[in-house]
Amino acid sequence: MTSPSTLFGLDGQVALVMGGGGAIGSALAVGLAGAGAKIVVAGRTSAALESAAERVRATGSEAIAIVADANDPDSCERLVSEAVEQLGRIDIIVNAVGGGAGKVLFDAEAYPADAWEWIYDLNVRSTLYPTQAAVRAMIRGGRGGRVLNIASVRALLGINAGYSAYVAAKGAIASLTRQWATEWAKHGITVNAISPTFVDTPQVATLLGDPAFKAGIVNRIPLRRVGSTDDLVGPCLLFCSSAGSFVTGQMLMIDGGLTATQ
């Protein structure tokens, strides 16, 4: 029987974490490093990336920070080339760029095109371009690989609060996860998604800072709390390690039971 440490171990592997300077991305980077992976944290803000890389190094794992634009295909190709040049390979990509749900809320019949495009860029194109570049490297390497996307419970559930662009974008991530899993299985690459409900991060601090809004969320969650970044680490390790080698095209709801009640 394979030991749990072997099943979930990532020794010798390299993980690229897009949005690695953010609250969720940096938590996942540290979690992957704790399982033995070398980490590439990538994003737009150098200071945040360096801070995340230092947190990874504190675990004893190697980490590099590379500034890149997830919405620019050329920037993503350069990122992957630099990562492979410095660390030799890419085995895992975690797409932790996204969000924006509470920043552009409009009635569906009046949703402005510029806000829609911003949400789509932030959540869909920012997943598409880095993944294409990373998977090309995985295919060239011939060792298989892991792709982990971050969707949302809103990929499945509507909400009467002006979220039409966000719901559509996360629905697109769910569909891409299934499509990529189908196409890339022949290369030994699995593609899965984790789909959280609200996670307590600075990005949603304003929303969760409204007592009435937070109470409305918490009261719909059977476990009676919002998520934390730590809640995402275990599922990430499942999908990115040998423990999830026969799991692909799946979305795991990390929601305290929210979708079970809908």
C-alpha cells in the first residue's frame, strides 16, 4: 500500500502558481512547497511575489518570483520559458488569478460591456493564457502534469445581486476544466477545479465587513462560517499529487455544505 506521504508528496516537482502574490495564491504556494515542490510565484506585483517567495523559502523549498501578465500570451510564454530555464521543468500550474465579484455589480439587463470584459479578462483569459503556455511545456517534457483552476460555487448557483458577469466567467472556467481534461488526458495531464464559496481574503474584506451581508452568507452555509485560505490547501494537494492521479475534469465544492442545500 502506498503511504500517504508518498501519495501527497511532490518532491522533485515544480509548481507554477499564477497570482502567487495574492492571499489564496500564496497560501497554495506554501502548501505545495510543504509537500516538497519547488515553486514559481507569478503575477504583476513584484513586492507581493517576493513576499510570497520568502514564505515558501521558509518551508525549506526553493522558490522564484517572476513578474508576468496573465492576460498577455507573450508574457505567459516568457514566464514559462524562464521558469523552465531556472528550475528545469513545470509539472503543476495553479491558476489563482481571478475574483472581482463584488466590485462591478449591475442588474443583468444593464450590465455594461466594459465591466463584463474586465471580469472576463480577470477570470477567464488570465486562466487560458498561462495554462496554454504551461501545458505546452508539460507536453514537451513528456512527464504528464497537473492543472488546477479556481472556479466558484457561482459556476453552478445564481445569486440575486448583480453577479451575471462573474457567474458567466466562473461557468466558463468549469467548462474549460472539463474540456481541457478531455483533450489533455492523452498527455497524462489532469485538469480539475476547486470551487469555493466566500473565502476570507482582503479582496472581499469590504463585502464581508458588512454585517448584514456576512450574516446572509453564513446563514446559508451549513458549517456556519466563510472559508479560509487554509481550507483550500488540502484539496489543492489532492488534485496536484499522485493522490489525484485518476481524477480529472472534476469540480470540488469547498463551500461548507452550501451547494448541498440548494
